[in-house]
Amino acid sequence: MRKKILVTGGDGRFASILKQHNKNLNLFFCSKKELNILDLKSIKKKLKEIKPKIILHCASLSRPMSIHEKDIRKSIDINIIGTSNLVKACFNDNIKIIYFSTGYVYEGKKGNYTEKDSVKPFNNYGLSKLGGECAVSMYQNSLILRITMTEKPFAHKSAFTNLKSNFMFHEDLVRILPKLLNEKGIINVGGKSQSIYDFAKKYAPKIKKAKAKKNIKMPLNQTMNIGKLNSIV
């Protein structure tokens, strides 16, 4: 029998793609209304109902990035406290939790970060996701995916030529996700290390070039080493 997998953030962007393109997993999608990660009673009720072996924790506060500066209470509640609540519930029933984190936990200056490198988030979003990582890391039956992904098609009319990353599309992660379910620890997840412009122009040939300036408060080499990922998939 296929393992039951509960997906938080079931009405989010990634979950919508997962529903469309992955029919081979036994997935149960839970919206915020169905499972409130800030309410332990709500979590326990849904776990008792579904009895999952794995929780795929996709629910988070991400964009706009400014929300993490303007409303730190909301950022802390959803990304840190909500994740901690899920970990506590998983611990009670020995359920595996797979946490969707971000490459933004790295400093983003030297690039080619491995999973063993020190972390130093460059904005509050990265700090909030790292806070969630801390709770997940305390629980052995867990997997942290530090992901760099975006929507398809590329949403912007221009892309930075001097900012490097590991962008991949949601669909790319959906394709490889089944191969990661049995892993534990931390895995960097993304595509080829390249400029945002080089990534985008393959799918949007008419995209315009842009330069990331220092005042955007974004480090210019956010690339991760994805050797561990490649060895698995």
C-alpha cells in the first residue's frame, strides 16, 4: 500500500502544480481552513483522520518579501511557530516531516554553498525559514529541502544578468520529488547555477536584461552546490 502523504498549504501555488502533475503519490491536500498549523488541536484532528506516514510541509508565508519586514509577527507565526507545531505533532506519532525551506538561509555572497556550510540569512524571510529548520532539525525523522524555484512561465519582463542562482520551476521539483521522499537530513534543491537572465531566456527569448544594484539588498551569488541532489536523482 502506498504511504499516505499529507500536504500542508494544499491551496498554494506549489500544491496546485503537484495536484496536476503527480498522480503516483497517495496525497491528501489540506488547505488552511482544513488544517490550521497555528492550532495544535486542528493539526491533531487532521492527523487522526488521515493517519499519514509523511507530512509534506509546503504551507508558508513567502511573498511579497516585504511582508517579512513589515509584519514580523505574521512571519514568525506561520514560518516558525506553525512549523514547530507540526514537528511536535509528528514527534508524537512518529510521522516523517519534509520541510520546504529555501536557499535564502545562506549568506549569498560566495556561492556554491553545500549543505554543510554555515547559514546566515540575508533577509527576514530567510531567517523565518531557518527558524522552521531549527525545529525540524531537532526531530530525526525529517528532511529539509532548501529549494530555489519559481513559477512557469517566468513572471517578469526583465531578469538580472549579474545575480546568480539555481532557479528551477515548480514542475521540475514535482518530477523529482518522489525520489527524495525516503531521504533524511538536508538537501539543496535547484537547477543549474547560472544568472537569472540565462535561466529565463531559455523559456522567454524576448526577456530584457537588467542589472541588480547594490541597493536592492540582494547578494549576487546565491548559488548552491546541488551535487548531493544529483547523486540521488
